[in-house]
Amino acid sequence: MPPLARFAGTAALLLATTSASASLPPPPSAVDLAQQGQDPAWTITEGLTTEIGPRMAGTEAEAAARRWAVARLQDMGFANVREEGFDMPVWVRGTEEAWLTGPFHAQKLAIAALGNSASTGSEGIEGDIAYFASFDALAAAPDHRVKGKIVFIDHKMQPTQDGSGYGYYGRGRFTGPNVAAKKGAIAIVIRSIGTDAHRNPHAGVTNFEPGVKPIPAGAISNPDADQLVRQWQRAQQMRAKETPLGYVAEALRMKLVLTPQNLGTRKSGNVVAEVPGSDPNASPVIVACHLDSWDLGTGAIDDAAGCGIVTAAAYHVKSAGQPRRTIRILWAGAEEVGVFGGKAYFDAHGTEKHAVALESDFGADRVWRIDFKLPDSAKALSDRLAAAVMPFGVVRGRQPANGGADIGALVQAGVPAIDLAQDGTRYFDLHHTPDDTLDKVDPAQLRQNAVVWSAVLAILANSEDSELP
Amino acid sequence: MPPLARFAGTAALLLATTSASASLPPPPSAVDLAQQGQDPAWTITEGLTTEIGPRMAGTEAEAAARRWAVARLQDMGFANVREEGFDMPVWVRGTEEAWLTGPFHAQKLAIAALGNSASTGSEGIEGDIAYFASFDALAAAPDHRVKGKIVFIDHKMQPTQDGSGYGYYGRGRFTGPNVAAKKGAIAIVIRSIGTDAHRNPHAGVTNFEPGVKPIPAGAISNPDADQLVRQWQRAQQMRAKETPLGYVAEALRMKLVLTPQNLGTRKSGNVVAEVPGSDPNASPVIVACHLDSWDLGTGAIDDAAGCGIVTAAAYHVKSAGQPRRTIRILWAGAEEVGVFGGKAYFDAHGTEKHAVALESDFGADRVWRIDFKLPDSAKALSDRLAAAVMPFGVVRGRQPANGGADIGALVQAGVPAIDLAQDGTRYFDLHHTPDDTLDKVDPAQLRQNAVVWSAVLAILANSEDSELP
């Protein structure tokens, strides 16, 4: 059988056990696990989260995950399996406590420090809350509304299928702390960038401009933010009775203890593996995910599943016969805290030719759209790809592909890209929270990912030199 | 207008804004809050959870909640509003940490100590896990399978509409620690008695028999229990390879740090308020809820909502005109840790006549069934009640009413009881977790409760002496 025909058989077999389901699955039973044992996307996702769990960039857990990855990729028969190390600055969380301390009975909040947050010291700090409905409201505020206070940014994220709200709502986390610090805030607390209603804060990195002194910065869960807002509204009403002309939001007080630390420069690394192509002159196809995770959950949807998906696709293509182009698998390190792995890959390999780059880093729910950013020479190729994924419920998008964080530098440098866009409707319920655990992965939707990726990768890895660079 | 006719008008008005919804509501916006401001069930639930929050029995927070309750009940125009104090033993949690320490990479678990758990000391303890699929499996096990080990009880709770699984699954928490202690376990960890899939453990009390030395006892969240089970299965497989004949479950290790304390005897109390009846010789109707809560959440569904519901019903009946019988409202203290408030009420008032007792302590979702435990003289009365609640989607049950924890001693002593059974399908997603917060209360379903309770209470408070004792 020619490779593609053999692959089609594999895909049909996989699909036979696939059924779409948008609801949260029950945790897999032992029987489920055994039945899913043959599927590499599941095996990798289950194994990495169970045997390693949280794997914060630059820590011993991430190093253990690299060793695990090398062993697993070698076991699966990939070639040139290797770690490619790099150095990076490491930040780790410490004690994390927050209370609303007045004017009502003191109440504890569920909080997580943002990556790169400064420490309050072990004694903590206490201050008045300056409320802002959004990042834009904070950005527009005069300094005196902020100076000496603990800034709070409200603005509840709403879910979208394509995840397009992340950039908009996310500004409160990405740059809110920097803006608050420049205006003289003593700390900042944001409503989590998340769409759920559980007492689990959403972690994530923030960045301060050079020259701006970092301040303590944390995210509280949505129910805690709701509570803060109710208390703030009440406090305003109480003050309004005393001073009917004054807009006084300072009556609500918060105590904050956050003791994260910068550990200095530590080792991290990427793990790379290959399916060697039959044509040594053909440029490789690169498929990426990231190996590190935030530390609160076990990094199941972010991004063990992504590594499972891209690796399963490469495995299925390899099993169907040697492709013409080399497939290079990149399990990037240290994505969450600043895409250090993606940058290190580009520094090492950016001058090499790459035919096309794809990344899976948006959970484990089904692929619903395919987007392209390809040279004109690939028009017929993109039609073949769209036709190949159509039977699996995937529509053809009308916007250019975006790529992904770890292949971002490659795409920026002109490498073609394809997005297999996943359904993100519930992604930000779980993103960067303690709830990012294996039970949130729907095995049926994970299999759909593996099948769609396999179909796409089989075509790409056998594409012509006249189609891709 | 006669009182009942006036009440019917009130009920119709309330119902006009009621619509059934079984799905989780979005958090109430400020606009919602303003619109719901008139409904006492909401006002009480929102106010108690916002201004006081967690209110563990015997703590200053519970005392603050009593002061809040007295002020609120007086504001609402109730008579004879008072605290009735009692003493109780107080247990409070300390540090709570657990790790799976081997044979895989160490992973932290989300754990909460069970009420009355012993302390591990600040250094913690580490031991092999002895796995049991259920409480029954633990109870049947020979001592040598348990001695010197950390017992784990699996057995995932499944939701039921009437909550009937609580007694069955709950044995793992209620008496599992006592059984494990008697068999020589050094500690016990159970899968939370809960139906959700979030990283929030379910707290709750356990009890050791006199003469049994308490051991450290905790509950881990369902995703953490899933993780433990996966690691345990792997560990077994690994050992099985070495010793193919041996059933060796001990390879999985756990470290546990739980430092709860017994604070000795402290003050708690009930809050009682009345709607005085027009007939001083008629025995009162008692409606109960509990004011204390577990400490991880803000006690919204357990049981601020119950206090809101029974008090709203009494308020609506009072507003419609003076009833014949006195309505006595009991906001019991210290229910969660041993029903100390209910027992104190019975010690103080058990010899007084009570016409009938009702309690609301099963969340804030809609009433779906009415059950009776009434004397034969109340046959016509029960028919009137069933007819009154029928328009609100409530069916007539065929089992005797159960009562409720805080009125349990009264019912045991022969006081008639009626249950307005709430839909508990999602109750054990939230029960005793950090997630028991106001956003989980569906305002529409809460209003249905207030309406149904008002209809029932109006009839009961105007019932004849020939019908109820």
C-alpha cells in the first residue's frame, strides 16, 4: 500500500471510536484507560500528567519532564531524539494569601501571584482598593486615583469559540501591573482572566518594562472577584451617605501576602525528535507544543494534550510509511513564562529551511477550523488539506493562520503556517488553574484532534518542493 | 382581604418574576442585585455571605453572624428576636498539605482536614497507601492490610435528585476514620464526598468513638483522587513485574501535613425570632435553617439560602396579616460540626408544644416534592398543602417526611414534620467546598423556594387545633 492509502486505513480505524461530545466527561475509569491505551495522544497526555504532573519552567519538575519525554519519544521509535538546553530566569511562587479586611468581617480570598510579581515580604501589605472596571479605565485614570493603593481590575472574560477574547481581556494581566506600577500603586489584584465560576485563580505571567520597579501582582478567582465587587459597592454606598458629593472608593481594604522569588538563571530545554524523510534535500515540517506548564494544575490541556496530539500525528504518519519530508517534533520548554524555548529553537535553527510550521496549544477539544498562511504556490495543497479535514467536521477559515507561541519567531521570519483551530469555548474555564487536570480532557475530542492532525501531517510531509519552500 | 387571599396576591406577584432554570447562572450583575433587592430570600443570602462570609461554629465569625442576624431580623419587624447561647467544643483547621511522594515525581494534592481530625504535627507524616475501593472494603479488611499505613477510600459519589446517596457514600467520611483508626492506620485520606470535578476538597465532620484515639483524616478533591488512583494502578503494575505472585499496594507513598487544633469549649448560639400568632393558646409552627457554615466557602447554599427561604416565607405571611399560630424562626448555630444548636434548642424548648416543624437545608435549587409526617387528624390539611404547591411544580411524595438536622430532636420526640424537598442534583458539587459561594445560587430557583414555602407556611400558620397538636 502507498503510505497515504495505509494512513487512510489508520485514520478510519481511529475514527471508528470517535464521537463528538461537548459536555465534560466523567473521569476515565480503569477500563477506559485500558481501551485508550493504544492511542498515543491519550497515552502521552495521561502519562505526562500522571507521572510528572506540574512542570514549571526551569524547575526540577520540568527537567524530569524532559527526561520522561526523551524516553517516551525514543520508545515510540522517533529518530534524533535530543534535549537542546538553554538558560532562563526562573520565578517561583511563595506564600499566597489575601483578605478583604474592612469595612466588613474579614474574608479570605483565593489568590495566585502572577509570574514576575514582586514580593510583599512575609508581613504582607495592607491598603485601600482602587477599583477599575477594565484595563482601559486604569490606563485612563489620573495617578492620584492609584498612588499608594491596591489596584483592582474587574472586567469579566466571556468565552469565545476561537479564543479571540484572550488578547482583549488579557491586557489586565499582561500589562495592567506595569501600568499600575507606573502610576504609583503599591500592588495590583486582578479578576482572573478566566470564564469559570470556581474558587481557583488563573495564574499567568506579567511583565514590567525596564526601569519600572515591579509591584506585587495577583489574580483572584471569579467568585472572589464577585465578592470584592459586592463589598466595594456596599462600601461606596456607606461612604456616599457620609459624603454625598464625594466619589470615594477607598473604603474597602485588602491585606496581601505574596512572597514569590526570582531564583536567577537556571537550565531549561527543548526536546526535539524526528521522523526522517526519504528525501534528504526536502525541508522539514515542524510540529510544536510546549512541555512546561503552570504549577497549579498538572498541565493537561496546557499543554500535555498538545504534545500528545502532534506526536500522535507524527507517529501515525511514520507508521504508515516513510514520508518524503522530515517531520520534526518540538516539545518546547519554558513557553508559559516568556516563550524561552521557542526563542532558543529559533536561535539554533532559525537559519535552516522549514517547509511549514504548526503548533497545538489550545487545549484538547475538537478541531473546528483550518486556517492557512501559505505561499501562492500552495493553493492546490491548501485545497487538498481542506478537503482532507472536511469529513471530520472542520471548516475552512477565511483569515490567515497565526502559528503559535513556540513557532512564532519562525512564522515571523517567513515560514509558512497552518492553524488547526480547536474549540476554545471552555478553554478559559481551565487555563492556568488548579483545574487543568486530566479529567478535563475528553478522550473522544482528543482522538478527533489526533485524526485531523494525522491527515494534515500526512499530506504536508509528502508535499512537493514546488508547493512549500 | 382575609390573610390568605392577600397572601395569594403576594405569591402571584413573586411568581411573576420566577422562571425555572436548572443550569448554572452567570454571576449576578449589579443590575440583577438591584432587581432582586426586594426579595428577602435573596437579600438575606446575599447579605450574610457578603458581609460575614464563612462562619465556622464557635468562632468569632459565627458570633458576628449572630449579631448580623439579630439586627436583620429586627429590621424586618419580627418579634422576640434573641440569641440563645450554648457551649460547644471547637475544632479549627491549620496547615493542610499532602503530596504523592513516590514512586513518581512528587505531586501536591488539594486536601482539607475533616472536622475532628487529629494533627500530624508540623513535620507531617509519610507512609504507604492502603487502597480501598469503598468504605465496605475497608470495614472488611484484615488489620494487617491497614496497620501502620495511610488508608485511602475511593468510591466516587454519584448525584441524585433527592440526595439519597449522601448516607451511602458518606460513610467513608462519617465513620471511615474511626474504622481505620481501630485497625491501626496512621492516617486516612478519602475521596471527597462530592460529585464535582474541581480541585476543591469537600470538608465535613467525622467522629471517633470514645476510647478510639483520633488519627489525622482528610479529604482530597475528585481530580486529586483520580490522580492517586492512576498512580496506585501504575505502582501496582510495577511491583507486579517484580513479584508476580504478590498483591502489593504499598508502593505508592504519601506525605501528609495536617495541623488542626481543638480549642476547647467556646460559646455558640441560636438566633430565634417570631411572628406572634393571634391565638395565644395555639402551638407554634417552627421553621429552621442553620446559621453556621463550613469555613472553606461562604456558606451560600449551606445554609444562608435556607435561612433566606424560611425567613422570607415568615415575612410574606406576616406581611399578609397576622396568622393564628405563632411562627418561630430558628437560625441554628453549630449544625455542621454536630448539630449543637438543634440539641440546645431541644434542651431549652423540647417540652413546649410545637404544631409542626420544617427545615430548609439542602441548597437553593427548586422545591420538587412535598413529604408529610403528620397525625391522622391532618389528612385534609395535607391535601390542601399538596394542592397549594402543585402550581409551582411540586409533586406529592409517598414517603414520610424526614425533618432536618436542627429539628431532628423535635421530630424524634413526636413533633409532626413536613419536607419541602429541594432538587439536589448539583448540591454535592458544591457542598462544604470553597465553591459554596453566592454565584452558585440561582435567583429564579431561590424565588420558587420562597414562594412554595410562603404558600405552605400561610396554610400551616392558620391551621386548626383539630388538625395539628
